[in-house]
Amino acid sequence: DTGVSQNPRHKITKRGQNVTFRCDPISEHNRLYWYRQTLGQGPEFLTYFQNEAQLEKSRLLSDRFSAERPKGSFSTLEIQRTEQGDSAMYLCASSRGTGGSGELFFGEGSRLTVL
Amino acid sequence: GQNIDQPTEMTATEGAIVQINCTYQTSGFNGLFWYQQHAGEAPTFLSYNVLDGLEEKGRFSSFLSRSKGYSYLLLKELQMKDSASYLCAVRDRAGGSYIPTFGRGTSLIVHP
């Protein structure tokens, strides 16, 4: 049983460049979440998918951020024209739709450093 | 949205008991989670409470009072490996989506 997989694990980029992160959730999970975490803070919600539909998006998320989940399987998070303030750990999590507590299973994260 | 408050840092001695508190404000409460996060790693699920009372799981227990907007995580027989950040997360059903919102975490330092 594989867990949530994210890649790349680390990304260093120059300000103004575009970056894309990929998340492969646990196969039977239909809910997928993206969070961002900076040092000393808890994960901050970015966006949520149920199957292929993007149902929630944080008001804090600028237009430079876009996420997709084609076919309700893997998801991508793209950041355009990166800024130094985008430097953070980007966490993907998945959960079951029904039954149980619906706890989130997190991937190892993709750490972004914008120079 | 939610307003989740937990202490920034706590210290405790190996073998002792520690209680980490979490208070929250929400309009559509639908469950509270505790996660453990070691430095540089992903959060891992510890416990879930949706009804009032105590849930026990080995050395870890979690308590919830919905009327008070209050939860705590109790760690017994502390071990050095318990040094980590402990995240309280509240799930809200506002808007029809059930999305957990996390507090900033409590950094627990266990010393010999």
C-alpha cells in the first residue's frame, strides 16, 4: 500500500520562473488537498478537490496559483511568476470520501525555495 | 473560518505526562484532529474527536468539549522520540466542503 507521493521533493528557482508540483494520492481516496507550510506555522489550506472537481480555493490564493486534478487521480499545483514569499513547503494530502474519521494522509511535501 | 489557538512551545521530562490544549471557534464544527509532525517530515494522524469525551489510544489520549470549544492531547510516559510539533486541526462543514483548518502547532521538547 503506497502512501501519498509528491515530487519534486525540493525545487530551487529564481524569482519570476514558473514551477509545477505533482501529487499522487492514495488510490482509493477521492478527496485531495493542497496546503502550504512555513517554518513555525501549521499547514495553511490552499485548495481542495473531490474527484476531478475543484470545490474550494483559499481566498489567500493569488491568481498566480492554479491546481488541476484531471480524471480525479493525480493533481498538479502550478505557481507562475514565483516570488520570494512563495518559498515554503507545499503539502498534498488525501482522504476517503465516506466512512471513518476522514483523516488526512499527507505526502512528504515539496519544498520550494525562490531566490 | 476558525480561530484555533494552541501554545507555541512546551517542555517536559522523559517519563512524565504532558497536556497540550487547543481552543477553537467555529460555526459548523465537524470534528477535531490531532497530528504529530517531526521536523522536516509530513504530519501524521494521531487522533480524532467528533463527540464530547475522551478517546484513548495507547500512550496518547484526546479530549473534546464542543460546548467549550476546547480539546486537549494527553501524552503519557513521554519518550525522547515524542519531541515534535503537535497540530490541532478543526474540520468545518461551512460551505458544504469539509476542510480541516490547522492551528500553528505546539512544539514539544522532551528532555532527559
